[in-house]
Amino acid sequence: MQSNGLNKANIAIFISGKGSNLKNLIYHSKKQNTKYQISLIVSNNPKAEGLKYSKQFNIKKKIINYKKIKIVEKNLIKKLEKEKIKLICLAGFMKILSRNFIKKFKGKIINIHPSLLPKYKGLNTHAKVINNKEKYSGCTVHFVNHKLDAGKIILQKRIKVLKKDSPKTLAKRILLQEHTLYPKALKKVLINL
Ligand code: GRF
């Protein structure tokens, strides 16, 4: 039976690019007995490929312009409040949110990062992992605080780095794991919200 969404938590997903995690979370949200729905897609990039899921799944979208970030975040906060957003999921969102914004949604912003945090924060994680001949890598879902990729860890998945791995093949295998990890982490967070 389809739920009318009345008692489901509203989630906003922030993206900048492809949006495979977004698409995956949308699919999960439509499964029976899920306690959330994706109510808003936010992107700093008007050309983000993932924005197509707004039309495809009839989900509201908001494009934000980082050049006017102070005004934009003010409006964004209003929008998130209007849509009664309970949790913000960053999924390939390539901008840093302001301290003020993070404070406003303390404990209500989570992110997925393609490494075993606290190792390999920031960009180019897969190349660094391979260069350093790490045996394992993986992905992490964590709470967002004002330090980059440093908030409390919610869940992690570890995989073996193969001898033949390039940054591209490793990224691909980790992304597959992300698609299992993010819905699990989201469920875990929502139970405690
Ligand atoms: C993922 O690897 C995520 O961990 C990182 O950016 C990538 C986004 O991929 N933060 P997609 O846009 O969800 O396909």
C-alpha cells in the first residue's frame, strides 16, 4: 500500500553532480515501511546531472548561488523550514556550508565521504589511498560539523584495495558500497532524531 507521506520525515538532499546517491535514496524512500521521504533537492550547480531526478520523481528543487552565499543561506533556511525538513543529507555536495548554517541545523546534517574517515579527508581520496598503498579503503557516513569531514561517524564500510585498482575502479567499487551504506545510516539517524 502506498503511504500518503503524512507521517514520514522530510529529507533534503544536497548535491553538486551526478546524484547517484540521491537516486538511490529516492528508491529506498519509496520502499515499504520507510520512515522518510525526499522532499527537496538542493544544488549549488544548476547543471548538476542529479537535478533530473527532481522532474523524474516530482521532487521540489532549489538551486543556490554560492556567490551570494549569505543571502542565499538565509533564504535556504526559510525554505528548509517551510518544507519541514527534519534532516539534510549531503551527497556529493562540493561546497562548504557556513558555521551559522551548520549551527542552525546542529545534529541534523549528515554527509557521505568516500574514505575510511578520519583518514583521507577532502578531495582525491582514491588516488591518495592508492599512492599510499593502503590495504583497505571504503566509505563513511558522518554528522557534519564546522570542520571538514570531521563530525561524529555514524557508519562505515570497509573494502579491500586491489593491486590492479586505479582511482577510477576503486571509486566505482566504493560508490556501490555507498549505495548500501547511506540508506542504513539514514535509518539509524532517524531512529534517534
Ligand atoms: C560520492 O563518492 C560521495 O561519497 C562523494 O561524492 C560522490 C558523489 O557521487 N562525497 P554521486 O553524485 O552521489 O553519484
